[in-house]
Amino acid sequence: MSDSTASPFRPTAGLFLIAGPCVLESEDLNLRIAGHLAEVSGRHGIPVIFKASFDKANRTSRSSHRGPGLELGLDLLAGVRAETGLPILTDVHLPAQVPVASQVVDVLQVPAFLSRQTDLLEAAGASGLPVNIKKGQWMAPEQIAHAVEKVRSAGAADVAVTERGSAFGYGRWIVDMRSFEVMRGAASCPTIFDGTHSVQLPGGAGTASGGEPQFIEPLCQAAVAAGADGLFLEVHPEPETASSDPASMLPLDRLEPLVERLQRLRLALHRDSPSVVS
């Protein structure tokens, strides 16, 4: 675990990036993805946090692959940090997972479906680590302030919130681009856009989620223009072979060109105001 006083969320004129596979896969693949992310970070000066889940507890079907589990998953994440030096983020689903995960990772994430679970939010806050809270798909942007208050009241000083779309009828998420300014004002913290989960079609592939990955890049551009401070992207060298969410992942070779465009856009928009979060 790195120094928790150093914020991984950097609300400056530049962007920060949270990226990695949906769920941990083989050690070789994890390191391949993380190594590419470290290179992109170095070439473009963009802070990158490697993300991957040790367990996907909210899969569509009981038969869906969930991941390597807590113990092996944390070993794999520790290996990624040791090899690349990138800070590490992972999801926690239960309060009991927090003290174990917090010994290994640098950032804890509360999944959207659990963003009202008080015990989990308070446990994450009490860890002392930075916490990223994904806004529930049923939640109005300003309501995320209640989740942030739960985390902060338990001790977390460094919190970010992520927009991943809102439910629009059945089987589709819609992104309200006003959310970034509304969430920032309500919760006084950096706002992040999840460019890959936002294009999911829940249950759209029968026993798994479908997706519309052709909209990842234009939605990311729109989110940065609307004021998002950071991006969350699930990436994979061969999305069709991914163990989780193959239909809504960004191909790894598309990441760097997208980062370049988004950085130029962000800097152009905020050239006269180097910090958009006080």
C-alpha cells in the first residue's frame, strides 16, 4: 500500500485515468495490460491507476465467471504494483473484505449497485484509503453526496465519485452530462466518467451484458467537455476473449489515441482555469 496521504485523484487541468481489465485474468495478461498503461502514463504525463476486480459479485447469471477470489486476486494485484509501480484500485463488496484489501491496494472502490450500503461505505472510509464511489444507476446526481458523507464521516479524506449512466427503461444506461457539475457541487470532490460500463446493455446477451462499444470514445469526449476530471475505462488487448464484459471494453490499442485527444480537449477547455476543483 502506498502513502495514503498522496491523492491519486488529481483535479487539475490535466486528466487522470483509472483503467484495466474488468476482472483479474492470468498474471501474464494482467501485466501486459498494466505495462501498456504505465507506458501511456509515462509518454503522456497522465496519472494512471490500474483497476481490476478479484470478484465480480454482481454478474448477470449465476454461471458467469466471477474472478480468482480475494486471496489470489490480491496476490495478483500486488504483483502488478511491484512490476509497474502503478497504484492499484479494486472493488470491495462486503465490509469484511475492506481490511484485507486495504493492506494491498491503494484505492478502494464501491460498486454502483452497492452505493447505498452504509456498512460498506463506512468500512471503506474507515480504511483511511482513497475511495471511489460509483453512482447507482437509479440515483440522481446530487444524491451521491449522501454516500460521500458516509465515507468521509468514517475517516476518508480523499473521495471521488463516478458517473456510469442512469437506468432508462429496461436494458440501457443513459449518461446525463449535467451530472459532473451537479455531483461536484453536491459532494465537493472530483468526478469521473466510466466510459465502458456506460455503454453496457444489461442482460443484453442473455446470460451476460451486451454493449455498444462504438459509443465509448464519443461519450468520453462529451464527458471531458462537460467537466469530468478523470476517466474510468476497462481495456483489453482482445475484448472478445475477456472473462467479463467483453461487449463493452475498449481495445487496448485504442487507449493511447483516445488519451491524447482527451488531454488536448481538457487542456483547451481549462487553459485559463488550471484547477476546476477547489
